[in-house]
Amino acid sequence: MTPFPLWRRFSWVGRAVALRLGVWLAVAASGGGLFAQEKAALPNASFEIGEAAPEGWTTEGDVRLDPADKIDGRQSLRLERDAALLPATRAESATFAITPGVWELAGACAADLHSPDVSFNVSLSLKSFDGSGKLLKERRLVAVPGRAAWQHFKERLDVPTGTVRAALEIRFNKTHGTFHVDGLSLAYVGASIPMEGGDRKAVFRSNRVGNLFYPGDRAAFELELETPAELAGERLRVRWQVTDFYQAPAAAAQEAVLTPAGPAPGGWHRYRTVLELAALPLRVGPYYEVHTSMDLGADSAARDVASFAILPEPVTKHMDPLATPFGAHTWNATVYDYFPLAARLGLRRCLVFWDWPATAPYTPNFDQGHRHDSRIAWPKRFGIAPYGIVYPIMESIEHHHGPDYSDEALREGLRQSIEKYQRDGLWGFQIGNEPPSANPEWVERDVEAYKVAYEAIKKTDPDFVVIGSAIGPNEAFFKAGFQPYQDAYNLHAYSDLGEMRLQM
């Protein structure tokens, strides 16, 4: 595998932090303290203390000190995850005192990891805790995929207000292989950077899901502003303009006036106004943005943005869901907004989470409460036909989490699911998801489970659709003969089409 470029490897902190880098450098140049940093007492930061395991760290899996492969001192920390069993592999420091503000994590690492895409990585994250030990925030600072010789890294983060202690965690995510880390340090850079334009919370609301207005709507946004600044006179004015995707003006600039709306829960002042879009010369179809500018008393204007479009009702709304080739699939299929937004976009099929007990009589239960809503009621409300991802195969058999499911449990759970819920629109199953492949015994059992599932589904209803487990460009499953046990091949990728073509 081609080594992942360093500039991409350590760019996962996000655009917001990247944009602030110039501000931090300016602070340093003006005597802000970048070169006189206060160091946090990160326990055993260079892993010099200990003979086998690092003192001051708790570990899971194969984690040990390595005197043979290091970048400085006498040893580094080596984490290795077995490709066949994929045990939990992580190291976490004891908590240490820290104060809110901007901090910089530095160190060096080397990696030899299996990374078909960048979601297969080893990450370094900082956990922030309040005085009672409650976790306030976990911030991933570095995510390393692929292979690389020893490289230095630096990443910065805002430690949130209320933080008293912190801990650093190193964790394997999906991948396997080896990872070395050495010479860690955590240094204070300065006070948190004030929000550009002034501290605030700006919320845009409309009466249409996803801000997707229909032609003929009275299109408008309600803007609600919360800020510690008390506004009066000219500072109640909001200047706003609609632009296209490239931020070229789509209509003349406008003004609105904020109205005081009482205190916000956190003690800030709350203001509201309405941005009327209906009279502007906007077209049906294009993507638009509304950009606002306000004077909150800061050195620069407070600028915020929301996006919207004017779209007709999708033509697929009046079609049979199974006659349309488009569907929706999301990371968390139990969130309500997933369903109305999919419907508004004309997506008539959707993935839902599906399971049943591992013990007899193996009966699935989605008859009440949130389980019923997110599998049956919400799809039905929006005219969407659900298909289920089979957790008993994905979690318990492919990834070895949770109870073991027998072949009988798979057959009976699938049969009862179809007979009980097909009348509610259930039309297919995805029989797995992103299984590991380095353990031949696991692959063999996976394929046996796919065969059991496929045959049980087709015996219950020959027309019920079976979507294969998302194996990607993985020859091990083809060699094990998984291909007959699916009606549709399933490919997940965290890459562009060019990379996918090369991988396949």
C-alpha cells in the first residue's frame, strides 16, 4: 500500500482548527507564549518508565514497551492487533491535571496498518473531565491509517470550560497491524480563541424539513441569536444576502431587525428576527445560501450561514417504493430526522436496524416504543419501505460481539421477521456489514451464516431481497464462495470513485 501522505494523515482535527492555525501563529509572534509553554503532567509521556508495560497507563490487548524500535530515549510504546481475532487494543493514560484553553499535543509515531480506506486507523484522543469525574468531551486529535516510517506530529485543541483533568487514549479502529508512539508532550498554548465576530449561538429555522421549500411557499428563516452581548440601536440590525454555491450574490442585500426575546437558559441574551425570502428572485432547483452579518461589539462582524433550496415534490413520491432504484442509508438509523429528509429527497427505501433474541423462540419484537417507531412507524409515516441490516450476523457472527447465534436462531429469526413485518413494508435484508477477513475460520463461519440466511429468507419468500454483506474488494470471501448468497452485491467505501475502481 502506498504510504498515506503526512499532510493528509494528520489533518483530521477539522477545518475549524486549521483555519485557526494562522491566529495561533500570530499570537506566538506577538509574544502569546507559544515558545514558553506550560507542559501538562502527562504520565510517562515518553514511555521511559517500565520494563514490559508502561507505568501510568492502562492497556488492553497486545500493548508493550519496545526498546528495539524507538525515535528517542530507550523505548517506545508498541501496540499490535491480531488480524485473525481483532481483540480490543488500546492504551489510556491515568488522568492528569489540565486547565481550559488551547493545548498542543506533539509526538512521533510509526505505523504498519491494514487500511483499505482511512476509517481503518489508530487514533489519539484527549478526554476531558470535570471535577466530579464526568466526561465533558472526547476529541480525536490524530488518526493514522496505512504505513509510515517514524514521523513527528503536532495537533491543537480547545480544552473546554469546566475541565479539571484529562486522559490521553490510543486506540485501534477497525484495522490491525502494529503502531508505535513515542515522545509525547502536551503543552499549553494560550487562552481559548474567542469566536470570530463575538461569542454567540445562531440558529436558523424554517417550516420545511432540510430547509427544502416548495415552489409557492412563503419561504423564510427565523433567526434566533443567543449572545452574552446586550444589543441595542444599530447592533440590532442584521445584514443578510442570498448567494449561490460559489457565494456569488443571487439577490440584492437585505436588512432585518433583531427583537429582544428574553434571557437564554445559560444567562445570555436572546434575540429573534425573520429573514423573508419569498420576494427575492429565486429559482426552483439551485442550491442557495443565506449569509448574515451582525455587529456584536467584537473586532470583526459576526458572520453565519444557512443553506436552502426550492424544490418541487419528488416525482418518486407517488411511485411504488420498490419501483424506484434509490434508497437511504445512514450511520444511525434510529434518528427521526433520517426519515422525513429521505422522503423529501424522493428516497423511497431506507435501511433500519434489525435484530431478535439469540434464544428460543427467536421472535423479533418491534411492536411498541422507539423500536417500533424507528423500524416500522416512521418509515410508514413517510411512505418509505424499510430493509433491515441483520445485527445477529453483523455483530455476533462477523464481528464476534454479543451472544452467539446458532443456525436455528438465524433461520427462525429471519422467518418470523418476514412473516410478522412484511405487511408493514419490510422487503429485504442486508445480511452483514464490513466483516474482517484475516481469520480463515471466521470467514468460513461468515459464509456459512450467509448461506443459512439466504436459504431461510428464500424459503419463506422467494421474492424477498437479500443484500450481501459489505465486503468491498476482498478476495477471501469470493474464494470462500459467498457470492451465491445474495441478490445484490454491497460495496462500502470511504474513498472516491477512482480509488474504488483501483481497489476493485
